[in-house]
Amino acid sequence: MLPIDEVLAPLNQALTLRPNAVLVAPPGSGKTTRVPLAMLEAPWLNGRKIVMLEPRRLAARSVAGYMAKLRGEKVGDSIGYRVKHDTKVSAHTRIEVITEGVLTRMLQQDPSLDGIGAVLFDEFHERSLHSDLGLALCLQSQSLFREDLRLLIMSATMDAESASALLGDAPVVTGEGRMFPVETRHLPRRAGVRVEDAVVTAVQQALAQDEGDVLAFLPGAAEIRRAQAGLSGVSPGVRVLPLYGSLPQAAQEAAIAPAKPGERKVVLATSIAETSLTVDGVRIVVDGGTMRVPRFSPRTGMTRLETVPVSRASADQRRGRAGRTAPGICYRLWTEQEDLRLEPRSTPEVLEADLAPLALALAAWGVADPDELSWLDPPPAPAYAQARALLRRLGALTEAGAITPHGHRMAELGLHPRLAHMLLRAQEMGWSRQACDLAALLRERDIVRYDRSVPNVDVMKRASILQEARQWRGELPESLGGLRVDSALCRRIITEADHLIRMLRSSQAQSNQSEKEQAYTGDVGVMLGWAYPDRIAQLRSSGRFTLANGRGAAMEAGQALAYDRYIVAVDLDDQGVESRIYLAASLSLEHIEEHFQTDIRHEEIMEWDNSARAVRARKRLLLGGLLLKETPMENPDPERVLTVLMEGIRLNGLDMLSWKRPERQMQERMQFMHKVNPEQWPDASEAGLLDNLETWLGPHAYGMKSRSDLQKIPLTEALADLISYEQRVELNHMVPTHMTLPSGSRVPLDYSNPDQPVLAARLQELFGWKETPRIGGGRVPLTIHLLSPAQRPVQVTQDLASFWKTAYYEVRKDLKGRYPKHYWPDNPLEAPATSRTRPKA
């Protein structure tokens, strides 16, 4: 009897009275295998199926196998499973253990889940994107179609209150566990020591001091492989086995199988072994304290795998693996102080993941706004908006946000939307085989192995390796295409690619197959560009690129692709200003123009080039933020040219025009009249003329493009266009350009200060002029600058009569001393004016 058996009756009673429930029971209590079996004969089930979600394929197969064994059956009879590429069910199957993505597809195909009486969400505390989505869709299905559908959330470490509230205040049933005591020992990892090296040391210590098999947790496959190498030959009779998600099924099953008599086992595992699985014989856990999680960056649109400390819940789950069958020991490779600072739970994937798959699933379901559904944590709005923008770019959604037929076909494939779009586009071209190879390659870790050499980033190289691997029968060599490869991974990727091609051909997306479908002739760069249009990149300098999304990216020196004009950067990080490129493929401009026409924007740019002081009219081809081509525009619209030309003048001021003294005086005379009568006369100041460029300058500048053209405009004529003929007559009468002096000289007037027009003349030429001359109909006196024979001002006055009476005699004394040859009469009002040194006799 298992501890969970004590609460099976209350649980069934809760589900009899209410449609939903929450079950909280510790690891080892038996909830995963006992609960589904106990529900089979419940009256509310009424002979329908039970579907139970497991987060991982290995756990799903293991759980189904164990329940079938309890019933004395083969898997596929009354107990079966559905996981990726592997299904064992029959017409008699009553309990199906499935992985979470399978539930999403089941709901999309049949929103009412006809024939299913209950959906169980096991290990829900892991909060994967698919589990949150599956629960949200099930809740809506229950609300709209299936009031009789039962939903049960099960976990050892989840927030039961939040789950209960989400399920409509569902009852919470709590079970007890049966854990053997586990001693915790802290072996802190020293600074600078890699986690795999610390794990190797701890495992060696545990094998020497303690009894039983060892389960060691590391963040990823790379660390596991290095730790496995470090434990090679650790001790006679000890087998070291890896356990991670991408391992072949046989290798995974070997890791969880009991050790042979007289043999000890060390299992090096990722978080895959935290829950649901019982690794037989384990009495020692070595916890490296870290885990690898995907983190999506809305800023860059990229996902990276990040190594983070485990949460308290994960650490407790791992520790519990040592006490499932006997007392155990847990080595934690961090300090007791660090242990106190662990986060209570891991961040739900929905808050940090790429939401494009979720957005596509919701669109296929008929939901545009995730707020229409019930969530424990709703998808973040910025990431969700970015996901829908990507789907629109891939043709999965219309601009209005409705799913397209292409989007439905993408959803049916069950792949990431980027890869689904790539496969469907490739199928149209007859490139399905190579596209499936690429999709399989991108869904796995790199097949190329590196020691200290510079990694080769070329995806085409990997596609060629995969093609070469297909020709081999039996074991693959360690080197293909001149590079060291993971032969087992190559075989698995080939198997995955073969599955994808079968799925593509059998899906509703199937189109008429062309004769060249089997040919391996597709362009790698084009296909990857279909999947990652935002990561098409243009060369800036050797090894440095600009992505279509505006980000910078760079690859290490020595790469052949470092000099290509265009690439597709498939895998890159989002650190710093420039992302580091890990995988890329070459792409030609010709292929971009041919295959990305819907992404390319055609622009006609007309702008002011301030360095050239001219209007530049160009035709541009742009892909996102990339300028693909720029050519001069033939016969640009002269009206648009004129508008830009006016902007250039406003930017640089009226000095762009050819101002000579007559033109400037014309402007100043008009501004003088504006000061006198602002309601009748236009503002001819610099600001006023700039504001009114189109009126007075536009007709003269029509057809011009540059400053050199503008220099040819007769500005006097242009300015005159601001006033009427009558105003021009009035201007000449009221504001003369020149004044005739008593000496007979004709002197220009200076209107640069419209408040004080100036007449500047030598004092001797004004003899006999009794009063200050006036303009503007006699209203405005001129300001007279009286000059010496050397044309230097000796007096400024607006009262000439007063000057003759008083100041003249002091000025005369000074000038007579400096200019003794000149004529300085005693009575300037009676003396003849002269422009010479002395008047003629």
C-alpha cells in the first residue's frame, strides 16, 4: 500500500461533487500511477478515457509501462501513451499518458475532447508553457462544451491555493508521503571550479564513503558528457550513464533500469530526473545546484539557454530522489547560506519563453487575446505582441489578427512556427527533403564536436554532413566533411528528418508533389531566411553584420562566412551591443529579391543632402532595417523636389540664396514698410521669408535641385512677388533706394535697421542742407552718419539743424587740424557742398 491510497476515496468523492480538484502529495507517495487507475471505475467517468499529462517523454513511457505492469497487461492495452514519434494505444485503451504538446493538438482537432472524461495534469509545478496552455484550453472547453469534463491538477510542491482559485475554488486534497530519511551534506563549489568538475569530485567521494547508486544533477548535456569523461574508470564495477531528453530511448531506459548484481550505477542527469521517474537503486543524490532554462528576450526576439540556480522546490524534489526506496544522502554543492537564499519556485515558462507557438495555438483555437482564457500567470503583453507580429510576418495571421489557411497548416505540423513556415514554403518549391533536414538539425544540439578549435558556423556544412551520413550503412566515422561529428546524434537527426518528411506529406498541408521533391537542391540560406526573416543580415565590415531587426551581430575571425555580403544568422546570443553568431548560412542578394518579395519594401526617398547642398531622389529596396539597393530616381516629381528643396533652405537659412546688395536692400526696404504698416505689408525679415518660402521663392525655384541652382534666382524679382504693383510704386515713392545730396552725389540708403534708416555721407557733401531729410511720406527722419574725408563717422544725428548750430564747430576744429587741405567753412549753411577737397572756384 502506498501513502496516496489513503486519499483516493476523498479524491474520487471530490470529483463526484465538483468538476475540478487539486491534489498535493509529496514525491514517492504514488500519485502518478495510483490516481488514474483508481478513477477508472468512477461513476462520473462513465466509461470514458482518462488523459494524463506528463512533462517529459521518458516519464510518460515509464509511467504507462508501470501502470500496465500493475494490471498485468502490455502497454497499449488499457494503458497506453502518446509521445513525440511514439504512440502505443489501441481501441481498448482507457488511460493515455501523453506529453503536453499532444494535448494541445488534441484540443485543436476536437475542442470538446469527445470521449475523454478527465484530464490529469501531473507535476504541474513545473509550469511548462504547454501545461499552462493545455489547462487554459481545457478550462474553456469545459466552460463551453463539456460541463462533465473533470480536470485534476497534481503536484508535490505547487501553490495549491492559486491552482484551486483558477479551477473555480476547487477542493484541495492533500496526501502524505512515504519518504525515507535523507541526510543533507553541503560541499560548496569553490569559485572558478566548473560545476561538472565539482560533481565529479562529489561523486567520487560518495562512491568511496556511501552505499547505493548515485544520481547526479547537472544543467545540460555538455556538462554531462564532460562529467562522464571525468568519471571514466572511476572504480571497478561502476557504470556511468547519462540521462537527458535528447538521448535515444534505449539509453534513457538503461539509465533508469536497476543496476546489475554486484554493480553500482552513477546516473548523470538533467532536470529530467527530478520528478515522476524512479531511478532504481539510487540512495545518493549529488545536486550541482543549477539548471538550464530558455529565456526569451522581447528586446531582440531571440531565445537563449541560461544556466540559473535551482529553486527551493526543485532542490527538494532532487533531494527526495535519494529517499524513495531506502534512507539516503544528498550532497548539495552550495553553502547553507546560499541554500537559504534559493527562490521558492522556478519562474513559469510562460513568463520567459518565446510565445510564438502559444500565439499560433491560440489563433488556431480562435482566440486573439489571451485574456479571453483563464491563466495562473497570463502571457506578458509585450512578448505576446511580438509573437503575433512574427506570425503576421510568417503569413500565419492577417493584419487584422485572424489566422490564415497557411497559419492553420503551420499549427497542424506541431513545430515552432518558424520551422513550420519553412517546411511549407520549401514544399511549394519541391525542397521538402532538405528543409526537413534543416528543421531536424535546428531542433537538436550541434552535431559538430569541438575541442579548442574555432567553431565552424556554417549550417550548409552541417547539411552536407547529414547528407553524407545518409550514404553510410552501419557505424558512422568520427569525422565527416572534415569535421568531428557526434555520429549517434547524426543518426537521430536523420530519423527525426525522416519523420518530418512523412508528417509533411501526410498532413493536410500536402500539396501536389513535384518531380524534384526528392532532390537535395534547395538553397539553405533561402530556407533558413524563410524561418528567420528577422535575422537576415548584411555585412558591415569583416565578420560584423547588421540584422534585419536592427541588431548588430558578429562571428569569430577565420570564418568563411565572415566576408559574405548577406547571411542568415540562425543561432546567436543576445548579449551586449552585438550578438555572437553561432550558426549561419550564406544568402545572395539575388535570392533575397526572388524569395522575399513580400518582406521587401520599395521606397522612393527624397531628402535634403546637407553635405552636397542638394536634393537627393533615390529608389530603395529595404528588408527590415537593411538597405539592399539604392539607385537614383529617374524623373522625380518636381513638386516633391520643390518641397524638399524648401526644407533644405529652411535648414540652412536664406544664405543658401545669392544675396547681393540690391537684393538685400530690397528685403530691408520691404521690412521697413512692414514695420510702418504690418497689416498691409508682408514680413520680410529672415523668419518671415522662411515661413513664406513657397509663395515668393517657390515659383522661381521650380525644377531646381541644389544650392548652385538657387544661386541663379533673381531675388529682387522674387521678393517683388510678395507685393502688388501698387505696393511696388508706393515702395519706390515712400522708401527710396538712394538720396541725392547737395553736392549732387546719389548715395544709397541703409535700411538694415528698419527702425533707423541710415544715410551715410561725407560732411562736406551736406553743406547747405538745413533740415534732416525724411522718408515714408515725411514720417521717418533718416539717421545721418556724418563722415570724415576718410569715410569715418565723426557724428551721428537725426537733427541736422541742431548739428550745424552747435556740434559742427567742435567737429570743424578737429577735422581742420587733421585734414588742413580740405574746405571747412565758418558758415556751413551758406557754403557750397562739394564732393571734392575744395569746391570749384
